[in-house]
Amino acid sequence: MIKVLVVDDSALIRNLLGEIIKNENDMQLVGAAPDAYVAKKMVKDFSPDVITLDIEMPKVDGLRFLDVLMKARPTPVVMISTLTEAGADATIRSLELGAVDFVPKPKLGVVQGIEDYRELILSKIRMAARSKVRQQKPAQAAKCTTKLSYSSTEKIIAIGASTGGTEAIKAVISALPANSPAVVITQHMPPGFTKTYAQRLDACSQLKVVEAKGDERLLPGHGYLAPGDKHMEIIRSGADYRIRLSDGPRVSGHKPSVDVMFTSLVEAAGSNVVASLLTGMGKDGADGLLALKQKGAFTICQNEETCVVYGMPKVAVGLGAAEKVLPLEAIAQAFINQLEKMQAGSRL
């Protein structure tokens, strides 16, 4: 039985979430708090397994409450976020503070919107209950001791992730040198959030990281993040690689899909790819990573110990798709080491 605490200043939201939770056989609503002060007492009294937390609350906002909670009593938290630019920025900040995941508030009327999100909310709560809560600062990849001795337009670094991936990707990206090959990234995230997340990655990295717009030429020293409502594919255009965005159906349950990006790289770049599948729920990216490995690409999966949710990497490892299984902090250096070997081989 998953004990859930709902924290939201809106009585309507508290009632709706409460009814959704109480109707599930594997969940127990232990409380519904209107503010951080009441929530603090309920956390102490009921020791919830999962907390749903509104970012925008009076007196003490959700971010401040989350910061204190994760330091004093780490608990899996699913944020309830708005789709505004300010809401997106606060949501990304909540993930940095240790929230497991978030559910965006719908654009439609509150009642209908929450009902439409019923299955999404329930799946996030169940996933959060099985996740590893970060009790300290997120694992940071050590700065690479090897600097790339070249700037190549032929090689591509590809990264896919889902739950827990925002901080995992940041750890890898922040450790790559400025003359790294182009990096393409698919992180499961809804529209309205990926632009803000790309800006966060850009700020912590030596790379220039942007949300992909479509038809860009991949350039060394640049990172390209799939937008939240489009699949991102990499295609070969003469001597260049370019980005193609598509608005097709979900693949492996997601849009953007890691499998779509990885599969496109099989034909476009093949053995010129170094790819990694990081923390995340489900199986998206596993088949694509296997196809890349079979084409001669160098493939890495994040290990179970450093994953927030060991789902996608676990499936990939089970398929034999990973050439290496590494802790998060070792992945960037493994990329660099492999790229140097590939470059040395090309000179033989």
C-alpha cells in the first residue's frame, strides 16, 4: 500500500487528487495539506511514501518546502506544475532539489484536466514509490581528465533518459569538453519545459545547448535537445548531419522517443555514434540502443546503483545492448576515452 500525502493550496485540487488516490486498491490517502506548515506536521505524523506537491503555495512555496524536506526527511515527491515559463523554471529547479518527477497542470478547465490526467498521475505516484530518493546533492560527473585533441563533425554523442534524467544528463553534459562532438539528447518531458531545460544545460556546460528547431546542421561543441512535443531524428545530408523533427504518434509510449532518435542514428551515423541510455521508467531506447550496438556504435547504460529508476537501462542491459554498464559519474569520461580511440583508429 502506497501512502500518499497531497499538498496543494487549492481545495478543488486536493479533493480531486484525493478521490483519484482513494479509488486505487494499492494506495492510501494519508492526508491533504493546504500549506507547508500543515504538510510538515503530516509528514512527521504519517511518514508518507509519496508526496504530491504544488509549486505555487502561500506562506512557504513548494520549492522552499521541498528543499527543507529533502534535507531533513528525503521522500519521493511528484510536483504539480503550471505550463507557464515561470512554472517551467520552477519545475526544473524542483528536480534539481530532488523531486522525482512532475505532472503539469492541464491547460483546460481544472476538473476536466485533472480527470484527463488520472492515469498519468497514478503512474507517476507508483513510479515515485519505487524510485531511489536522492539524499544529497546529485551525482556530478568528474571533469574529464582527457581533452579531445580534435574537433570532429563525423562523430555524434547520443543520450536518452526519462525519470531522473534531467539531473543525470546535466552531470554528463557538464563534464564534456568544449570541442566535444555534437550531442543529441532526448529526455521525456512535455512541451513548454524543454526550452527552459535546454537553457539550464547550456548554463552548466561548456557546450552550446539549445532546444532543437529542425533542419539544424549538427556542429561540434553543441548540444541539441528534442522538443517536448516532437520526435527528433538525425539524418545524413551530404557530408553533414541534420536534425529532422516529426509530429508522428508516440513510439515506445513517448513523444519525443529515445528509440526514434537512436534508430535514426543507426542509418545516419552507425559506428560513428557513442550512445548512452540513462535512468528512466519503461523500455524506451532499449531497442534503439541494441540496433546501434549491432551497427558498431559504442553503447553505455547507467548502472542500477546511480539510477533514480532502473527501468530503461535495465531492459537494454537485458537485451545485450550495452557494451559497458557504468555509474553516472564515469560516463562522460568513457565517452571521451572511446572517441579518442576512434580517432586514433582512423589515423592508422
